[in-house]
Amino acid sequence: MEERVLELKADILKALAQPTRLKILELLRNGERCICEIVPALNGEQSNISRHVSLMQKSNLVTTRKDGVRVMVKVKDQKIFDVLDRVSQILKSQIKEQEKLFLKI
């Protein structure tokens, strides 16, 4: 059972390990968005953005629904932003440490 949990964690982390998918999640931070809004916001191609959304959907990070011809995307669990915010905090700490080292040179 624990092995399966580790695999599922790895799947989520793999889904997060791509800049375009992180950008999509940040666009969804304030709520549901249409893929038709995400594509121009990222200056991307619809097929590429749709593939990223599909991968995140398979990892249960986002859900989609049809609204007429529009495909709406939203984050399934807002706690994912806690993870992203923690990563940002770690990066800030690392940058501060590097700056301290640089000042000693």
C-alpha cells in the first residue's frame, strides 16, 4: 500500500515538474478559466495547452467541464497552491543563502 502512495505522490510531482503546467496552475489560482483564455495568456498553442491540462487532469490536479463550446478548467484542490507556495519559500531561502555566500567572496 505504501508503495502505491509513493507512486501517486510521484505522479503529482511529475505533473508539476514542467514550467507550462506551473503557469497554467498559477492562472487558475483565482478560479476557473477557459482554455480559450489560457492559450493566449501563455502565448501557446491550443493543442499543447490541452495536452498539459489533460496530463494534470490524469493526476487529479485539475478538472474540466464543457460550457457550450468552451472547455473550462479549474484546480481540483486548492491545497496544491500550498505546495507551490512552499516551493517558492524554499527558493527564496536558497537565494538568500547563495547571496550570503557571494558576499563572503
